[in-house]
Amino acid sequence: METAERVDVEQLKERFATFLQEQRYRNTAERMRILECVVEMPKHFSADELYVYMRTHGEKVSRATIYSTLELLRRCGLVVGHRFEGGSTKYELAVRLPNHDHLLCTDCGRIVEFCAPQLQELVEQISQQYALRAVRHSLQIFAQCPEFGRCPYQRELAAQ
Ligand SMILES: [Zn+2]
Ligand SMILES: [Zn+2]
């Protein structure tokens, strides 16, 4: 999704700072640095991947701090966690989220984002049927590459 590329880090940091203040958490340089790195990560990442990324970029941050900060970012609404089947929780920036769902290959773990307006209509229709107003939804479709050995993503992984 092309909307992903323009993320205003300063604006996110301001929101996070306000949240920390309101909830009486300390606003540390480390927490802000973690948010900056979240923005630099690929769209979907695990806490461990973020940890490895930060360590390889010379940041002295502990796993525990990453986990607790991701939890704060989640509560602040800046980050969304997806519990994809078979793997660890993958996070992504909420601003990158609007109206996309996920298709997952259960063989190679590839995550594809798609946007289906028909689905949005269906969500609204079903909610209305039960006299509710849809706020958000989450759909995961589990799938498989037609030929495992020929999965381009699988080959990419093997080459790493
Ligand atoms: Zn696959
Ligand atoms: Zn996504």
C-alpha cells in the first residue's frame, strides 16, 4: 500500500509523549528511540526482529524494554499487534493500517496485505444488521503457495 511511505515521526513522538505524560510513565530517550526504529522497520515485524535491528544499529536496549515499550505503543494506539498463526505477534504502525487485511502463506510465512472495499461493505452491513456500528475489523486468510518449492519468497529466505 503506497500510503505506507509517508509517516510523520515527529507527530507520532508527540502523541506518544502526551500518552506517557497522561498515564504517568516516564518519557525516556530510549522509548522515543524505539518508536523511531519501529518506523524504520519493515511493515510487519516481531519484537525480536526489532531487538535484533536495534542491536545491529548499536543501540544498547534490552529485550524487556522493547517488549514493554511495544505494549505502551499498543495501548497508545500507535501500533497494532497481529497474532498471526504459528508465529510470534507481528506489529505494525497503526497509521499504515487503514482498511487492509492480511493473507498469510502457512508454508513460507509470507504476509500479503490486501484492500477489499467489498469486505468493508460487508462489515458495515453485518454490523448494521445487529444494530451496531463497525469501528474496525481484522481478517486473516490462511493460504498456501501453489507449489512450495517454487515459492519465490521461500527462495528468497533460503538465499539469506
Ligand atoms: Zn509460500
Ligand atoms: Zn499489515
